[in-house]
Amino acid sequence: MSQLTVDSAATWKERLEGRVPPHLTEEIDIFETQIAQKRQGKIDDKVFAETRLRRGVYGQRYDNGQRHDGTASRALEYPCGDLTKGPNTVWDAPGMLRIKIPFGAMDAEQMEALADLAEEYSDGIAHVTTRQDIQLHFIHIDDTPDIMRRLAAVGITTREACGNSVRNVTACPLAGVCRDEPFDVSPYAHALTYFLLGHKDAQDFGRKFKIAFSGCEQHACGLANMHDLGAVAQVRSTGNGTRRTERGFRVYVGGGLGAVPHQAKVLREFVREDELLPLAQAVCRVFGRLGEKRNRARARVKFLVAKLGIEEFTRLVDEELAILPSDDRWTAYLDDLSITDEAPTRPPATLESGPRAEGFAEWLGSNVQRQRQSGYVAAAINLPLGDLTSAQLRALADTARRFNGGLVRNTVEQNILLRHISEADLPALYEELHAHGLGEPGASSLVDVTACPGTDTCKLGISSSRGLAGELRKRIATSIRTTGVLADEAVKDLRIKVSGCFNSCGQHHVADIGFYGVSRKSDGRTIPHFQVILGGQWTENAGSYGLAVVAVPAKRIPEAVERIAGLFVAEREKGESFQSFIARVGKARVRQLLDDLTKLPTYLEDRTLYSDWSDPREYTIGDLGVGECAGEVVTAVEFGLSAAEREVFQGLLELDRGATEAAAAKAYEAMLQAARALITTENIDIGTAPEEIVGEFRIRFYDTELFFDPYAGAKFANYLFRVHGDAETNSSEEAHRRIEEAQLFIEAAHACNQRISEIQAARVA
């Protein structure tokens, strides 16, 4: 505990005096004062909510002080309030602190500080996120100023880790050592991070803004195509007859996952390195000025780009560039591009033959890759669910000091990468990692399942993403050990990613096999499900997005994975990728393959389906809001929703065939059918005319807010209204988006029907 070297009776502010930069000291002092003012009722709830979010302080779901694995947390020391009541719940129960780690780079001292904080204030777990951040859960807000001071003392900030701000700038964790990159993007990610941190032109957004850097086009490490702003390294000839080249970036804008993903558009084919920062500033200004502010569901850059078109958006950015006041910081960083350099601390040497520890060969084959620096490799630490304990983090700090000078990079797949490892040191490195439970093989492979927090701690979670991911890891590992279908070489490198809801924090849209949490009603009870997503592409910086095929009960998802993998192993053609295979055999074939898994037994026939992974209690989605209705016709609404699901699936098949207009039309019809199904709950003999359906739906479900999602509000209803007002489409991208929106509208209709059932049951009782 390196920071505990002074009088323990002193406050942390006193202990760290002189070690925290003055501007950060002032910011943290201000936040501490704001906490006190909020307790005195001197700050509006909404204002304080955004204030704490911009400091990285989140409220979180809280359920009896247990993590999904049963581990008790320090949260039990605090009284638990009702987390459904809004901003004030931050006082009633512990929350989460998100800690920005720009481009994932950490040193040993920072790891030790994080280990201390996790142990002293949290549940002893540091969680690596899909944006290379670190999250500590079960943090009480009263402790956050001291935590921030201790982080600032080792060069880490939580500022703008959350909220309507520029989030952590991510980059390929292999930047600087990748054999395919034209140059190291790390110093550019570093420069843009600190240029935009607190910048006046990045403070007036309607939603968050995410930036990523990739060193090359073909790999997925940076995922530039799915970001608000993405930069991919390029070099070109100067064109003056010499062999000199200049550095630059292909810049993308308007990408994003979320409920309905958007592919980024090329803003500039080539931006010189000295033009990068002003271009990013201009984009921020356009977004801040024209981006949606009132409707959060439409407030991301992707919606602004889609609304304006990339040509008009580009023109507006050019206008901003023309009037930007000059800033020395635009180019000053170019004088010190070595600021992020990592020099090896041990001499390069080849790996010699000899006796090895058990498990070394498997770990070497899956977790280690050669660097462009001869004699050196990068070794990945495969973290189950992105978690490591305080003890493991301290051990990793010591290990890193020994083998590479104490430096690591977090990855977007929730792992940690040790770079500049001499090949000859690999046996010793493995033994040291293995001794601390950090030597698991399978990094970035089928067994390395990515998951968001889901129902463990996230208020938006519908199904247990971490519980499912943990179960899948066990099943896949067992299959590999016993040479089952999941051990086949064809599926070894497929990615599985799980989100607890439709928002894609687990990045399910870009997985080979993705899942997101939903629920269904059967036998008077709610059953956790996951939508199966196929067609996503992890490579080429998240080259394409998948779509939902069918909803399967959560407890049957492992069987679904085995069937999909088995089909691929049995019927793939030589050299055929998984994406190409799914496109060839068709999603209808996969749906048929999984159809029997969707059949629901009664509660007495099989109670196991009525609870979620890692939680033996009967599943519930809690209080999702109330509304009014005059009656209920269950069979009619369930029949109608089933018909809507069939219709949207037919749209998916049309999309696969390239019939974009037909696909979009099917999506529209599916939404109409779902809306009509809900209307039947009010004992109305509704016709089939779109105007009549939309009108009745608006009056009975939109105006009454009965259809509103507790977290997404009116967003899903607006999908129907927008398509109804503009039913035509002329692009495959728009058709893809419309299918996605229809699927979400139908999910919202299912949830609305469940609320209606609960209201009726309460009335009878």
C-alpha cells in the first residue's frame, strides 16, 4: 500500500498534499463541496446527477449485497434504499465508480493504487470494461473524493468517465508493437484525450461521445467503425518526388452500437497528424450545436449524421474549421510523440526448448503473439468476466516490473496485455502468472466470453449477462478438455459477447454469436430469455453488425451455442468464415435449428427455466411502471405478437436476399401487427388500416405512457411513428436499421403486455 506512508490520522487530502496537481485538487474539492450542498438540498437533483456522472460516479443496481458469484461486498455496511426512485438513491446505496484509463495504459504504481482502492472501498474486485476503463462497484459516494485524490496522485482521473461528455479514448492495445500497423497511434490517443478533457467545446452534448484509434484496417483491436469518432492510421507519399511519407488518419464519424447500431461514415479519407485535433474539435462543436438535447434516445452523433447525411455533416465541420481560433495545442504534442513509448527492460532472446510447466504450451498457443520488435512478444492475461482481485492486481504489478518495467494495456475484450516480453522469459512469466490465477489460456478465443455487468449491478439489466457468460466459459472449457464440438479448430477463434439488455454494452452486435437479454411470459410467470444475434463481424474494426434471429430461454442458451457451432463444424466449406457460412445457410435454417428450444414448459414441468443464471430465485424484472387498460384478451395479444415476430423474421430473410425495400416493408408491418396486438387488450375490434392502428396506439399506449419503457421512455414507440411517417427506404443500411427497430418495438410490446397482465392480476387480487 504505497500511499500509506504518512500519518494515518491525517485526512487523505492532507496526506497527499503536493502529490495531486493543483487543477485536480481544485476540481475534487469542488465536487466534495457539491456533495455537501446536495445533502443540504442546495443543488437540484438533475444538475447533481450530471455533476456526479461527469466525475465517474454512477448509481447501480443493488440486491442483498451479493455479486453474481455470491461474494459479499462492503456495500452491506451501508443501508440500502429503493433504487427505483431516481437520483436520490445515490445516497441510499453504494454505486459504481468508473475510472478512465486512456488507451488502456497503466503502470505498476497505478495498479497498486487501484488494488488498494478496490480492497478498502469496494468488494476487492477491479473490473476491466470493454472501453479499457477500470470500474469499482459498491462504492459509497461519501468515499469518492478521497478515492479521486488517491487516483490523481498516481496520474489517473475519473473526470468525464461518464455523463454527456467525451468518454475514455480507446486504442488498439497492440499499438506500438503490432506487426501490421503503419505507426503507433498511442501518442495521438494520448494527445486527443487531454486536449478534449474539460474542453469548453465538449461540454454541451446531449449524450456521450466515444472516440477510438486503430493502427490498421483489418483487425478489430480498435473498433473504429463503431464509434462516434474513429481514426485509423494511414501513411501516404508526400507527392514531391521523394520517398518520404507523412502520417495521418482515415477519420470516421457517426458510428455506434446501442439499441439500433449505425455504421460509421468516412468523414475524411486522410487527415494529416497536425490536422487531427482541430478536426475533432470541429466535430464536437457541430455535435454540441446541432445534436438532439431533449430526446435522449436520438441524441448521439450517429442520429445527427443520419439526419443530415454525411455530405452535409462534412460541410458543417468544414465551416467550423474555418472559424476555429488557433490553438497551439493542435500541434505542440507532435514535438514529443515519444511520450507514450515503452522501452523493453530485458534483452531480446528466443524461446529455447526444455521442460515446461503443465499448461504452458496451451497458454503459449492462445495468449502470446510476436511483436514487430524481434525477440519480443505480447502476452495476454485472460480475465474471466473482466475481473481480477486486489491481490491479483498487486501481483500483476510486481510481475510487470520484473518482466517489462511495470507497464500493461487493458483491452476492449476485458483482458490485460503485457508487452515487450522477451521470448526467453515466457516460461518464467507463465509460472508467475499461473501462481496467481492469471495464467488461463484462451484469450480472444471462443472461451473468452465478453459480458456487460447485466443484472449484477446495472439498473438496465434484464437478464444475467455475467451469469450466462460464466456458464458458457465453463461449458466451453469442458468441451475443449473432452474434445467436444466446441473444441473443433473451426470455432476456436469465434467471439461470443453477451449484453444484459438491448443497449449492447457487451458489444453483442459485432460478435460472431451475440446475445442480449429480454423476457417472455408463460404460465403466468416471467422467464429470462436472450435474443440470439448472428451476422456480426469482429474483424475489420467491427466491419458489420448482426441481427436478432430468435429469443431462447436463458437456461437453454448453452445448448443453442453448441447447436450453432455444431452446424458450422459439420457443414462449413473449406476456408469459409462463420459470417459467410451464416449468410449461405440462412438465418431461417438457424432459427429452425433452435426452434424446439423456444418451447416453454409449465412452471411445474420445469421450474429451472423460471430463474436466471447464478440466481436460484424465481425470475422477475421488477416494477416496470404502471398504466391503465379496460380489459385483457391474452390469447389474442400473444397470437398477434407471435405474428409480428414472424413478420420481422421474414423481413430479416428479405434483407439477407438483398431485397431492401421488401425487408423495410416487413419491418413496418411487424410493428403494426405488434401495435394492433396490444390494442386488442382493450377489447377493441381494430381494423388493419395503418392509420387506424397508429392512431389508436398513440391514444391508448403512447399518450397514456403505458407503452413507455422504464429506462428508454418513448423511444420504441417513436420507431413506429417515424416509420409510419416515412415508410419508404432506398438503402440496405436503413433497411437493416428498420429491422433492428422493429425487433425492439416488438420486445417493448412484450414488456407492455406483461405490465398489463400484472395490473390485471393486481386488480383481481
